[in-house]
Amino acid sequence: MATDVHRPVTPSTAARSAVRVSGLTRAFDGRAVIDDLRLDVQEGEFVVLLGRSGCGKSTLLRILAGLDRDIEGSVLVPRRKAVAFQAPRLMPWKRVWRNVLLGLPGSPGRDVAERALEEVGLAHRANAWPKTLSGGEAQRASLARALVREPELLLLDEPFGALDALTRIKAQRLVGELWQRRGCAVLLVTHDVEEAVLLADRVLVMDDGVIAYETRIDLDRPRDIGDPRFAELRAELLRRLGVDDDHHDGHPDDGDASGEQHRQGASSTEAVKHPAA
């Protein structure tokens, strides 16, 4: 069913592209969840994919990660890629540093894991058991496990969705800092419109299996949620998602309470900012 799936991106096939997708279709029981989709992500670009539940965004990320190959179309991604999910997926019987090294080829030493943990501010928990970690710590361990692979493409599937408001803000800031330090391309799947405007170079809105809208975030870093232009971008994205900005907390999915928590947490400071590019 598939054609040309997961060949590595090279200068001859996609100059300066970290991801190139064309004609991608993924069907379940005869229904196309992704329908003839096209997508390009440039090297070092931070792209956020927004959409309602069931629009196909997580399916797309799984395809890019190589976890779903039952497709039609062409998918070109780097050989070195890593993915972090909303659930940290740590092995409870392995200490944190051993979780970081899971799946790495060869026999890397503990020092390799500790360097990655230090980068996410978790070096002091290297010898801990996963069950003793807070939600934010577990998510940082998951990020360390992704970063230790030195990815050219980092795929993030709603990694902050289960975090409380303040921990979520800290995690967003950390991801922004890591992206700027590492210089890899990032594709983040989220429901959170404010998160998208805070982090992205470019935001894509997915609907019914296609990219229905995209916009470049023309804001300097660090970004301030009190900036009028920030509010304009947020309102436009909500409108594209079919949400009335005057009566919604920033998430396009009804029943998702984390958006209200996020805004309450953000309002406890004058501005939520991210490091300058």
C-alpha cells in the first residue's frame, strides 16, 4: 500500500527540508483519516500542528516517527529522529538514567544519560525510580531520552497535556530553550492555541485529514502573551478552529479543562516569555 516511505532527506531530494511529505493518505476501515496531505518542515524550524481531536494530527506524527507504515504516499524524514509522547512511557523497573538510554545502539555509558539529564535539569534524579518522579520530572526524563539520540527532527505529541498549569509553562520554556540550543527541526502536536503562538515559527491547522490553514508567527522572541499581536494571532487560530474567542479558554476541544488551568497559571505572571532566537 505504501510508496517511498521514510527515505532519509538528502540535499538531492529536499534541499534544507527536515520533513517532506506528499500525497500522504492513511485510511482506517475505508475512511481516510489523512487525505492526500502535503507537508514541508525546514531544517531548524519549529512547527506546531493544531486541530480538534480526531482530525488526524497524532496519526500524522506517528507516521513521521515510523510507527505507522500502512500508508499511501511519500514520507521523507531524517535518519536521526526522536519522539516524545504525552505519557512519558518510562520503564518502572529501570532507573531514570537507564530509561534515557533505552533503545540506543551500542553500549553507551551512564555519563551519556547524565549529560542529557543535565540538559533538562534532571541530573540530580538520574538514579531515581520512575515512580518517585513528579509529572514534570517524568516528562523531562522523556525529553532527555529523545535528546540523547541527537535528533535532526524532534516529534512531540502533546507532551504537556497531563501537566498542571505552572509545570506546563516551565516545560514550554524548557522546550523552547532546548530547540534554540540544539537547532533541530521540531513538530509539536497540541490542542493549545496559546502554546502554539508561544513556541512556533509556523502553525498549521489540520482538519479532516488535510492542512486547512497555516500561518507564520511574526513575533520576536521572547514572546509576551500580553502583546496585542499575540492576541490577534490567537484569535485568528481559534477562528480557524471554529471556536468563538470571546467564550473559550484557548483549546479547541470541549471538555478539555487544561486550557483554563493554563490561562490561570499564565495570569499569575505579567508575561510568559521564551528565550530570544
